[in-house]
Amino acid sequence: MQVNQPQSSTAEAITTPLAVGDKVSYVAISGGGRSYRFSARKTVITAIDGNVATLRSANGRTTKQPLSKLTPDGQPNAADTHAHGRAVIMSDFFYKSSEPATVAIVREFYAQKDCFLNQLADLGALFGGKVAPMRDVDSNFAGGVKLSGGTELDVHWCRADDHGYRTLRAAAKPGKGIPKEERAAIRVEHERLLALWNEHCPKRLSSTDYWDRLGVNSGSLWLCGGIKFELSGTAYFHLGFQINKAEHDSQVSAGQPTSGWIAGAVEIVSSEFQAARVAKLEQRS
């Protein structure tokens, strides 16, 4: 399988020191198969722990990213270079592994994902509506709730998005002219809703943690993408970058960065991967 080499670097190395309060951007990738979409997410650094920054976006959501993946506000990032035709050309590489430890990690991820989805369903039952299953480049997490009702919900819930899902407000928003006693009751009810949400909302399920355990470089995954699943005792992988054990061992010995290696992996053709994926989808339907 041939690798398409980039014509130029995706971005210059960033040496500007970053601090809490700085406006930055990072590149998110979505899609799969042979179709990938890059987008730049603009955020503000709220905390730094070692080489990892906690970021807050305009909608109030938080995420964590390595400092090395952040670009100071106003500087071009990988999404910009991609838009101008200078990004890495994606390739497709397919692998499988029957190594017991590898298969166990993939199985564990999907067992945890099933548990996460069941917890979402339970959370929705408590609030009277379906909870949106959300996913970003790193994690699966709970989104808004699809509630039936109109503007009377606005006191506790943000307005519905384009898909009809509402997010619980951080604080109640009583309307003007409401008596003091009624306002106090609204705040008490909102505290109850917040406590109920915090108690039953499932924790984020990080796919990066499982890729790390498999031995794959998460930076390569965030940039190029990756899919994993297990079928009949074999783990299958579709990566947007190549892994090679000999190269990996050599780079590790030399103290150089590597795309990683999955124990027991052997490269397979696309048709074998796709046949396994179809079988897996039929198994779960």
C-alpha cells in the first residue's frame, strides 16, 4: 500500500508560550472511510496541567487538548493549510489482530460504550426526553435533552437547538416581574434539576484512553482518524496513517516520535475489513 506524501508541512512549529486566558484554536477532524473534514475550534485556555490545557468554547463546553496541538489566536493552523491545499493527503490502512490483550481492549471499549448509552437512556427517562449522544474527536458525552414544551421551559433550559435538544442552564433565568417568593421557588427547583443531572449524567467516555492502551499515537489519530471494532475474537482497525513494527521499534530506540504499534497487528486489504464491518453491523442490528 502506497503512502501519499504531503507537498509541504501542514504548519510551522509553534514556539509561542501559552498561558491561562489565551485565545487559541485547535483542529478537529470528523468523518471516516475516505472522507474527512477538518474544522478549527476557537477556544480560551482555562487551565494548564503539565502539557495539557483545559479549553472553554463560546458555548461553555470544555475539553482538553495537548499544548502542542494548540495555535495562538491569529496564527494559521492545520485547518487553514488544509483549506489552501497544503495539508497531508489522507491514506487508508487496514489491520487486524487476534492478540488477546488487543482484542480485550477493543471489547472493553464497546462494553463501556454500551453502558454509557444505557446511562443516557436512564438520564433521559428522569428528565422526560431523549438525551443526545454526542461525540467529539476524543470522547462520547451527554448532549441536550429533547423536551416537549415551549417557552415555559426557558427558565431552566437553554433554547432548543436546530434538532430540538435543550441544555440545562447553569443557573435559573426567571422572567421579569415575578414575585420574590416565586423566584426563590424557581431557584430551589433549578438546584434540584442540577443535582439530578450531576448525579445521573454519565462521565465522558474517552476513546483516546483506549487508543493509548492499544499503543497508537493519539496525535496521529486526531489528525488522520481511526476506527476499531471486534468480531469473533479478532480486532479490526482502519487508520488514516500507517503503522509498522520495525519502524516503531527503531524510532522508540532512538527516542524519536512514532505513530505507534498495535500488538499482533497484520495489514489486510480493504475488502476484508469492509466484509468484517458489514458482519459486525448485521450482528448488532
